[in-house]
Amino acid sequence: MAVPKNIDERLSMLAGLDADAADRIRAAAAARRPRETRGRPDAAARAAVQQWLREKDPAPGIIIAPGIGPNCEVAALLELAPRHSMILLVERDASRALDLFNACPVEEYVDEGRLRLALAEDEARIEQQFLALVDIRQSPSFLIFDAAPLPAEDSGFYSSALLALRNRMRMKIFNLGTLMKFGPLWQANALKNLPALVRNPGINALAGLFPGKPAIVVAAGPSLNDALPLLRENAPGFVLISVGQALRPLRNAGIRPDLVVSVDAKEMTQQQFATECNDLYMACSSIVYPTLPARFEGIFSGHINSNPVGAWISSFGQGKGTLYPGGTVSATAMDLAVQMGCDPILTVGLDLSMGDDGSSHARDTQYDGERFDTDQLIPTKGNYEDTVYTKSDFRVYIDLISNYVRFYNKIRFINVNNGGARIEGMDLIPHKHIPDLAAGDLAAYAGIKERHKSFAPHNIQDVCADARRIAEQMQELEKDAVAAAMLCNRLIMLVRMPQAGVRETASDCLAELEAIDKKIADARESSLILDMSLRQAYYAVGKQAERHEERLASAVLANRESRGLYEQMAGAAKWTRELLLDAAEQIEREERFAQNTDRPVAHGLHAAEPDAVGKTVEPKGRQTRLTA
């Protein structure tokens, strides 16, 4: 994008991207306030930024810059930072922002999505811009840009702002507690899904499938009840994408969605799909509950970056693609529509608030009949009312989706609703206007089916061989972890009951532990695959001692924590190895069945095999108990 030379044109362009920032810079220019920085960053500023970036390995996903710096260090950062890094600039003085605007093409960086401007003393504005960056990234790393000195009079402000951002990151949607709680389940599900995942395409196979075509994302809020008749009449004119909760209401109304989206790993998810699914295609995460893929005609899978198992699965053949983890599956479905090139993107049933009767969901959903009293809820701005009532997690989703649609400001997002909570950035229209946006018969289902049929899986034997190779690593890792736990136990005994030569014995134990740690780290693939199920154990190492532990010597406590980690590692390696072997055996069993019957494997979805007397039985794998 060429940067206009005229400052008014540049500010007009910035206003189209960030009106608040443009207004503040324009006011500073009109006031002609004295500038604290001059011109472009000098050689010293560039050298300081280059040194700072060299020390960051790997490069951060998000850089938070508290202040522009006296020598326009932020301008140098924008110029030198990797393109995948995004920068949140927190600056309270608009005159300094004017200096940055004069020093570099700020509007170009904002337009590319590499820069967000929080030009305010209002912490709410800073949080809003911060969340806009976080929403678009997948499990990003964060760094504070400290290569530029701060004005002494502003240090308190920036410290307070950074503290507020840190606290904001503790929201449920970003809290590592979710990963620690569900990590073992996610790891197990992804491995159980391996046969289906490697035989089906990834969500990247859907990329650009419907450029400029309208899509409807069907969520399961109470307003869906009133929208169903119009959806049934006009579905052919849209790419119809349903979240799992909305599937039963759609099917009961005689509507077949073009694509169904599911990202949840829990067993209770199955209730959403207690309807006809064998003629449907599902876009899902690699951690989806393992019984679900077999119920569908086919799947398109993707993974989230915090799931190393999904990344490993994507390494076979063409990558699967990355799903947007928006906290709510509705945001994931909206992002899939964006990836398919759809525009406009409509949402139906995206209420994110309670109906007049206190209901949270539409009829025929998993939560049909559930009611909330107002005193259980929090108020928020409504689409047609000043105040509607919602749950705390719905309130978070409102902010997340609002920030998402603002980021993709070149796509039109339309909330089709007769109630619900207001989502800033989305146009609002009533249900009766759905026909006005239909595009004739798009044959979207046929297009998705054709993309799925054209997929050619990677060499299945390579997948099985790699699964067995990593399973062997897991067996070695289990032995090493057991040995390391025993060494930690020995060190505990040495501290509690010291004997002659204790220093030499302890040194030998520590040397053995160091060698084991190196061996485990070198087995990189198995260590990464185990990572999700060990997050809770990692957290336990180095945490503040409990009251009953305070009497223990620090060496005893440290070795107890390490012993616990190694024991968890050994258990996780054992059940992960069994799941890998189960998956390889199932894949090969399906291959033999296909060859013997001269029938293709049905997308790797739990094919049945005839037994010796001609009966049909389901494949039986090793019964695995997750004990880690």
C-alpha cells in the first residue's frame, strides 16, 4: 500500500482503521504541541532494537510497547520486528503519537494488522486493543518492549496499565488452567482420532471455496426458534454453517447444513449430535470427542497451536490448518467462513444473552428447558433493548467476537436477530431480511463434498511407522522417568539421613539425573506429544509450598516435586504409547479390510471387519485406562 504524502489523507486512512487514534493524532497536530521526539529513529535506536530482538529467541508473537521512546525506538521496532510479530503501542501523550506518525507509515502497519494503537489513559481502551490482538493469535507469546527508556513522570501510568493487562489475561478463555485441566483428555482424544484425521482433509482444503458468497453461521440462542422457517426457505442461497448445539433444531426443521462445526473434547458433546449426521460434513478440532467423526460422511480437521499432537498429525502430507480458538464455537465457525472467502457473513441465533423467559438456548438443543433468573446474570447492552441479561462467559464472548469482526473490517458481518446482546462492529437486521441477502442456489453442500472427495491421504504406512517409532521412544522415556523418580527418592533419603560420602553420592545422582534430562529433551517428538498431559505437573514444580510442606528442607521439597513430575511423565508415556500402537493397529486393520473386500476405507472411520464365521464385528483395540 502506497502511503499518501498529504497528512490529511493519511489521517483519513487511519480513521477508517482506528477512528479514536486518528482523532487524537489530528488534535495533537492542530494544537502544534511541542514534540518530545524528533524525526526518524537514529542509528543508535536501530542498534538498540536490533540487539533487543536478537536476544528474543524465538521471536515473540505479541510485543507490548509501553511508550514510543525518546528516539522513536518504536518506529525502529516496527521496521525491524519479524512480520509475524504484532505490536500493541500504549501511549498516553498524543503529541508523541504524532511524532511516530511523522516518523513512519503508522496507518500502513495498522492496515496490515501488525500494529494496534492504545493512545489513551483509559485502561478500558488499552484492554480493548490488547484483546483485539490476542483474539487473532493462537496461543501467542508476549514480551514487553523495554529497549526504550520511559519518561520518569509516566512510569507509574505504564506500570499500572501493564498490570491491568496481566490481570486481564487471567480470563477463563486465556487461562492456562483450562489446558492444565483438560490437557490429558485433549492428548488422548487426538491420538484416538488419528485414523480418521490422517484419512480426511484438513480445514485448509476449504480455503477460498466460496469467494464473495454469503454465509450464515447458525448458533443456538433462543432467537433461532423464530428464524428457522426463513432458514428453511432460503438455505440454498447461503453457505450454511451450523454449530453443534444448533444441529438438532435445524434437522428437526428439515434443514441440512452444508457444514457442522465442533471443537469440544468432552463426552457430553455427543448429546448435540443425537440426530441424523451420516449425510453431513464436520469441521472439527483434532481433539473432538472420538465417537463423533465416525457419525459423519466426512470431516475436515484442524488443530490449535497449543496442541503439539495436532501439529504432529499435520506433519503427514499437506498440513491440516489451524482453527481459531475463540472461546465459543460460534467464533470458530465465523472464522471458517472467513477462510472460505465468504462475504457477507451472517449469524443467526447468536444472542449471547437470555430470552424473555430466561432461556439460554433454542428449543431441541442440549439445554432446552434450562432457565436463569435475573439475579444469576449480569446486564449488558441489547440489540433492541437498553439492557439484556447474560452470563459471565457469554459476556467474554461478546467482547471476543466484537474484536474479531473489527479486525476483519473489510468483511461485512451481520447479526440477524430479533433480540440478543449487542455485538459492536456487526450490522444488525431482523430475520425478515434474510431473503434479501440470499444469492440463488449456491450448491454449497456439493462444493464441500467435492473438496472432500478430491483429498488424497498421505502414505498410510508412513503414519503407522512413525507412530510406532514414537511409541518406542515413549517406552524408553517411561523407563528413564521411572529411573529419575528413583534417583529423586534417593536424594531425599540422603538429605534426611546423611551418611559418610553423602556429597559424592549426591553428585553422582545429580549427574545421572542430568543425563536422563538430556535424553528426554533429545527425544523431542515424544516430549512434545506428552506436553499437554503434563502441564499440571509442570505447574506443581516450583509452586509456593503448602503450609504442611513448609517444615520440609528446601532440598527435600524440590526433590519431592521432581519425583512427582517424573512419575507423571512415566504414567503419561505408558498410556500414550498404548494409544499410538492402538491407532497404528486400527489403521492397518482398516487397510486389510479394504484390500480383502475390494472396498475403499470410508475415510478411516472405524470400518467393521467380518470375523471368521462371516459375522460383522467392530474392530477391537487395546483397552486403555488413562491414569496419568
